[in-house]
Amino acid sequence: LWGTTGEKISVAHRHGARSLTMIDVDATENPSWGLFRERMNQLAIPGVRCLSRDLLAAAPQENDRFDIVHCSGVLYHLPNPMLGLTRLRNLTREYLILTSLVTATTITTPRGTLIIPEASGLFIPALKHREKEIFAAYWKPFAGQFFDCMGLGAPESTWRLDHYSRWWLLPTEGYFRSMSQIAGFEICDSGYFWHGNACALLLKAR
């Protein structure tokens, strides 16, 4: 629901989807749902099912399975991204379009250079001292007004497993691809955008 106008329900409707469902962790009384419904009315898109769900809280039911699932900007907000991918596999009958922020294996800023192995990622709460300075210097121009949401200034004691607004883990592209495959998907296509800081995968459920 973040941003409202970035939703993909209208795109699916325009391309012939017969049924449409929006799922978000926001509570039903959150104003974001009202804004979303208002947008659907403006675009004359009827019958959109709206579900307030925590992806990590419980496995989806059989009637909560969809031919095509689109999930963008969620994975790195989850303290357990592997479980999140497993839940997305449970939701997906055929295809998942999955987009996440990723980290390069080399980050260079005036603060120094940070080397990240391809088979790993950056666990944001664990960043300390020089590593945190390099990471912050790189991401601040991109994150802009949402920089504080990353939680770089937050003590470890304030990180809670149900705190989804912060960034938890930025995988490398290799880590991102491997997690997706282990979760039960075949990678059909991929692409980078946002100056190489985000990766989109077209995944087919196996």
C-alpha cells in the first residue's frame, strides 16, 4: 500500500486479470486502505479483495493462492526473509514477480570501502562503526527523507521482530537469487534498476 499510486492491481486489471487481491500488513483501520479503495473507485476497478495480513505470522490458507503474485519492497523489511519467501511460495500457483533492494559486493564512499562476499548480505542491526559510516554515506542520497527508517541510529535493544518499517537485511544479488531458488522457484528473468540498488526477479513456482 505504500505510496498508493505504485500499486500493481490496476496493471493486472488492465491486462485482463479476472480476480484481484491486495495484501498488506497495515491494519484495516489504517488510512492507507481508504486511499487504496479511493484509487480503485477512481480507476473504476470493481471487486478488489483487501486482506490485512502479516506475511510471517501464519501460512496462507488454500483459498489464498494466486496465479500471479507481485511483491516489491517487502523482503528487506522482514527479519526473516527466508520465511517470507516460503510464505510467498505458498501464495503462488504459477509466477511471482519479486523485487528487493540489494547490496553491491563493493561499496565505496569517501568514508572508505566495504567488501561484501557474494554469498552474503548486510544485516543492518549488526553494522558498527566504520562499516555503518560507509553504508550510511552510500545510501543516504538514495534513501533521502526515508533515511531514518533504515534504523542506523537505533540501538540494538529497540529492534523488534514485528518492527517491519526498518531495513533488516540487504542481500547481494547472488544471495537473493539463491534464497528464491531454495524457497521453491525457478528464475525466468531478472533485471536491475535504481542505479543497481534494486533487483527484480520473474520467478516460476516449481
